[in-house]
Amino acid sequence: MPPATGPGGAAQPDATPDKRTAVILAGGHSTRFGDEDKAVAELAGTPMIRRVVDRLSPVVDEFIINCRDDQVPVIDDALTADAGDSDSAGEQPVSFAVDPVPDRGPMAGIMTGLRAAQTEFAVVVACDMPFVDPELVSALFDRAASADADAAVPRLEDEWFQTTQAVYRTEPMGEACERAVDRGDRRVVEPLFDLDYVVVETDEIRDYTDLETFENVNTREEFEAACERLADSSSQG
């Protein structure tokens, strides 16, 4: 994997509208996880953010990592060091979109990441979703494009929108996030209501994958459970 650009790096200059970008959100402080930055915590031998990148590599053309300025060196190392137990490391370009004002929440991170993208659509995925399913992500890209929508967003049976595993048209969503930030809104779902979006319901999601794709790792207990699951999967493979 080529080295990531420095703080505030823009999307790759050869990006074109028909390509796909992945924006990985990694700027949170992970207060429920402890003192360690969970983005680079070794999850069954591989940094968690590296697992997310590896999972998405088959279906996207470039990565933009949204994070704080102080995270850039350690995340860069996590993405460029030996992959360890990871099956493969993607060769897609990687750049950083550093939050100009840190600690404003994931919606501000989405805004920063999408502003750096030069593709028409981008998938936004949280760095703590190591089981993200690339088949579902590819389907979300196709669904947004075929519907000529500004977003394709999964929604589970509990009616909870999965906004950090969704595909967005970069310019409209970036502008909607900016308006929401200016209003003082912090809920990631708020910008959707300014957009023409399509909902991918649970039954359709199950056509592509199971709901494990949305599992995130917020606590040490969830981290240990994910490690055990990955270790079991590796031993069976």
C-alpha cells in the first residue's frame, strides 16, 4: 500500500467521477475503549483500521482517512507496516483529511472526508467496523447510482439508520453536513433529511450479507470478542 499523504491531504489527483472512494472515520477519542486509540489497536494481529481497509479494498479505488492531526503518523504506520495476519493489503491510494476543528463528532468528520473526495460517490465507514462486508458496500454504490439518489443508507428492523456504513453523493452530503454543523446539530442522521436518499431495508441487506457487517467495537469487551471470532475464523480457514 502506498504511503498516505500528510495532514490535510486532498484526494488523489487522478480520481474521476466513475471511481469509488471510501472515507474511513477515525477521529474519535474512543473514550469507552480506554487510553489506546482503537483505530490502531491490534485486532487479532492486525490494526483495526487496516482490517477495514483490507475488507473494502476489492470494491473501492481510493481511501480517505478522516482523523485528528496527531493520529496521522500512527495510522500511516498501521496502514503501511507489515500486514501481519491480514489476508491482503490493498494497493489503492490513501490520503488523510484532517479535521480542521477536532472533536466535533462523526458528522463533522464525514463533512471533512467528503470534501476531500473527487469521486461522485463515496462510502463512509467507521474505523471500528472490522466486519464490514464489501459485497453490501458495492450494492450500496450500485443502488445510489441506479436510483440517481444522494445517498443509499441501510436501515435495520429497529428503524436505526446505519449512517456510518452508507454511500453518499459527495457534494450534496458534504454541503448538508455543513449546514447541520452550522445549525449546531450533531446527529449524523440530520443531513439525510436535506437529501434525496434511498433506504436499504433489512430484508434486502440479508440478500447480500448478515447483520454482522454493522457490528462495531466500542469497548474492550467487544474488542476481545471480535479477536476471538477472528481467531476462530482463521483456525477454521
